[in-house]
Amino acid sequence: MFSIEHEFDATVIVLMDEGEPPLQEDVIINSFAECVTIEQYDPRTDTVQKITLSANQLRDLAAALDLPEGIYQLRETPPGK
């Protein structure tokens, strides 16, 4: 299950784990104009862990989910091609 909220400076997506226990903590994705942050509470340390991705890293991650093993470099396609 997930939720989407549009705030003043970001779109916030919350991913909630469903299914059989043990369940993972919610994942919160904040999409800003310049970056994306991914946060998850860590009950072992009682802290929130945060990862920040640039727009290019997010694009690469999205592409990597559908590619086989290997090393890749995405290139921009000029408009009209």
C-alpha cells in the first residue's frame, strides 16, 4: 500500500509494507525539484536513515530495475531523434 501527497516544495510518497510478518518500516520518498530523498526508521538504532539521490541517479535506478547484469551509461537522446 502507498500514499501520495503533494506539498508546497515536494511530492511525498509513503510505501507501507503489507503481508506476512516480519514487516519492514514505512519508506518515505520526498521528491524535490533538485533531488529525491528516501527515508526509513531504523528501530535498532532509533534513528531515521536517509539517502539522497540526484535526478540522474534516480533516472539510472529506474533504468537499472529493468536491465540484466552489466555496466551501463545512459545517454540523453537529442530532441527529434
